[in-house]
Amino acid sequence: MELRPDINKLMRRDIYTFLTITLVTIISFLIIHILVVTFNQDVTNTEFVRNVWPWVAGSLACLWVFAPGLIYLWIINLRYSIEDERLVIQKGILTKKNISIPYSAVTDFTLSRSLYERWLNIGTLLVQTAGQGTQTGMPDGKLEGLTDFDALHTTLRAKVKAYRGSSQDETASTVESDAGDAEVLQSILEEVKRINHKLN
């Protein structure tokens, strides 16, 4: 089963995030502006506006010019494949990257929904494994922009549980098979000893 994120909702989430960053930046620099001009007699209001605000405006303009396009390219290249034995995440803009996560390595799935994601009714599923993600504190896989996130969360948990159950059944049957082989070998050994005893 192949899934794709909801492009419109995911893009709107990121636009709202950029708006929040812009607003926080402007408010922060307004506070800094007031504090500097008030408490530092060497800096006038005109000097601060001339020297600081162009940098702030330029940085925010760059954010709004380049970031939405790059984010859009990133989102349209996201693909998630739910296979029988593994979960595959395909991503990348210039270079494509396939992250293959076998169900045997999965330790947990975490459903994460930010304020904007709750507002847009989408969710992000974080995949934890026993790999490098546990050392860095970052998830090994991230499925963003999911509209049917609850059903997918349940499906993936069921797949991991079923995969672990089948692995345990295989292990148990292997152990039983090994025990049966050991019994056969033991009876053959006893028979050989009996024959050897009769011959002597």
C-alpha cells in the first residue's frame, strides 16, 4: 500500500509555521529596539532603524522567497509504502533517499499532532527503532501530513504485532524441531552403543 501526504494541508501547516516565525521575530526585535533605545543613550531610534531593521527585513524576505518553494518540492516527493515486512519512506528534492524500516526493528510508533496539525486535521507518525534514533533522540522515520492517521497507526501496530508473533512462532517451531532432532540423535546413539556392546 502506497500513501502520500496531503500536500495542501501540509503546505498550509508550514506556511502557518513561517507566519509564526515572522511574527515572533518582529515582536522580539521590537522589544530589543525599545530596550536598546531606552537604556542606551548612545543609540538613537534612527540609528537602530537604519542599522538593524534592514537585516531583519532581508532575512524574513529570504525566508518567504526561498523556503515555501523548497518545502513544496520536499512535500511532493514524499511517499510512504506499507509493505508486508517493512515500512519504506521515500523523500528528497535533488537526491532521492529511501529509508527502509523492517517491522522487526520497530520498537514503537508515536502519533504526534502539533497545534496547526490539529487545526488542519492531519497527523505525523514517528517511527522509533532500536537503531541510531534512540541515541540522537530523533525518530528513525517520520510520516507527515497523514489525514487517516488513526487508522494507519492501528494498521502499523497490528503489522508489527503480527510480524513479531510469526517470528516467535518460527522460533518456537525451530526450538521444537531442534528438540525433536536431538531425541532422534540420542536414540541412534543408544542403538549404536547397543550394537557395539553385542559385537564385543
